[in-house]
Amino acid sequence: MTGPRAITVFALLFLAGCGSSSSSSSSSSGSNSSSTPAPAPASTTPPSGAGAGAVSVSETEYKIAPAKGSAKAGKVTITIKNAGAIQHALSIENAGPGGKDLKSSTVDPGGTTTLSATIKPGKYEWYCPIDGHRGLGMQGTLVVS
């Protein structure tokens, strides 16, 4: 295929990001458009080495994003980024040893901290424990499977 149609097909494939290489543009068959796109990331959580789970959260006034996190049971490392203008922290109800609450250190605006613990499977409420932030909407759920 040559001419304007070939250019249009090539441009659409290029813009869609379907291929990892543009060397197939000289192919004479028009059936290249059925290639499989690259898989989407499984989650928004970055890998953390050998741990069973890693979760990243961002805190602003007055929101935790994502509001619903997930991790595999075992050692879980939560990276907490304060993208807001005031101090925040993160508490996870009943997720610690003996059912105690887990709590991060206070994070200054623009700062980051981590909270690592061995967490059993379950559904846990997480929230910012500072100055009534939870009541203003800074809460969510962590599901550990």
C-alpha cells in the first residue's frame, strides 16, 4: 500500500503507540493494525524490591489519592508523598501487630516518608490523623489480599 492511505495508517499506528518499532511500514499487507497494544500497568504502585507489596499515596488538602489502595499480604511498604501545603501523616486502623493502628511520621509539605509493616489479609481504613483531616475527607481503604 502506498500513497496517502499508507501514510494515514502509519500515522495512526504511530500515534496509538501500538508498535515498538516503525520498521514494518514497508509491509505490503494492510493487516498490521491488529497488533496487540502494550499492556497497561497493573497498578499505580511502584515496586519495592523483595517485599510482598508496595503502595504509593499522595496527600493533599483534604484528600488521599488513591482513596482505595491494595497490596499483597506480608511486608507492605507504603510511600507517602505530601503534595499539599500543610503537614499530613497516614494512619491505618488495626493493621499492626496485635491489631494496633499503624502510623507514619508527620510529613512536611513537599516531603515523603515510608511506612513499612507486615500486614495480614483484610480491609483496613486509612486516614490522615492530623487536626481533624479525616473528618474533612482524608480517608480511604487499604485492601490486603
